[in-house]
Amino acid sequence: MSLFSVFSLTVLYQLLRREPVGDSLRNMTWLHQGGRLYAFTRIELVATIAVGVVLGALAVCALADAKAKSRGICCNCRLKQIGLAFRIFASDHGDAFPMSISPNKGGSMEFGSEAFRHFQGLSNEMSTPKVLVCPSDTRKPAHGFSLLSNANISHFLGVDAKESAPQVLLAGDRNLMTNGVPVGSGLLQLTPNLTVGWTAQMHNNAGNAAFGDGHVDSLSGNRLQEQLINSGVATNRLLIP
């Protein structure tokens, strides 16, 4: 609660109990108009303060909602940058993403379940590792790609994603849950018999996801479930950082 709201409620309480609220407040209740002095009645002053408290509370709620929406938009934009980086990489490597190419050819196929290794392979295509962190996440970006670890990444990686499969998950917010239980780090295999959704950790039970063709969607839990069913693959394998 804001300092103004606390002060207003204190004054309101004192007025209702008919306690003195100080000379400064008493002076504030007087208005000068046309050479004559007018004063607020006690009820008018109470009503004015009450309206101020309500407006202050509404303003705080509006600012919180706007901030959350801004973070969601920023996360969406960063995932678009990640999707673009994968597509640029693919254009130089026979339409293949780094997780399907040997390290001898610039890929990361042999690095297995370490998600950060696959993102490190995009250091030439991404301007900064900052794009790998969602603004709503508590994780902090790495100071450089050479220092990157799973702790500096907010997004899962779709192991089987490819540019020719536009509905397969490529990357997305890591705060997933299956059958109501939050998932941990490592390889996650999503099959049709699992109920998939998002926790409230980052975007209030929703999330952003990038797909094989680079497009990004904001998804509710139900829409994520539908997307997995319509992805065209029986099992979606995701690396959770």
C-alpha cells in the first residue's frame, strides 16, 4: 500500500473517532473564495479522503497490470529473436538447427541434455545472451556466451524442432507443469496422455512459445495442450534449463 493510502486511512480513522488530526490538516480544510472563508464539513473531508484512497488503489492495480503486460510483450519479442537466430543458423547449415548437427560442423548434437550448449551454438546469430532471459523470471542473464549456463536461461528448447515443421515447439517459457506438477531441469517428454500447462511463476498461468518456423504465440494452458496435440509428432521432447 502506498504512503498516501496509509496516511489517508489514518486520518480517516481519526476523523471517525473525532480525534484531533493536527493544525496542518485543520488548515488544509479551509478554502478562500471571493474574500470569504469556507470550510469542509467533516463528512465532506471524510468523503474526499475515501475517494482519494480508492483512486490510489485503482492506480496501483493499473500500474501492476501494465507492468505485467509489458514484461509479457518483452518476453514475446525475445522469443522472436531466438526463433530468428535459429532460422539464420539453419540458412547457413542446410536448413538444420544446431541440435541436429555435429559439433564438427558447428552444431551441438552431441551435447545431449544441457540446454545452454545448444543456445551457445547461436552466439553468432544472437546479439546478446540477455534475450535468453524472460523479464518476468528471477534468473539473470550471463555476461557473455562463454559464461552461459542453464541458470542464465528462461526458455526450454524443442530437441526435435526443425524449420520444415512449423507447429513443433522450438523454445518457450520454462515454467511448465504436467498433471499439475511443475517440471524440473532435464529432458521432458510430452505425450498425449499428459495434461500440460503453465505455472503462475512467470506469466500467471500462461506462457510464450516459439515454433519451428519462427512465429511466437502467447498460450494459455488449454491452448498449449491443443498445440501439442496438433504438432504433428507423437512425442514432443523438450530440454528444460
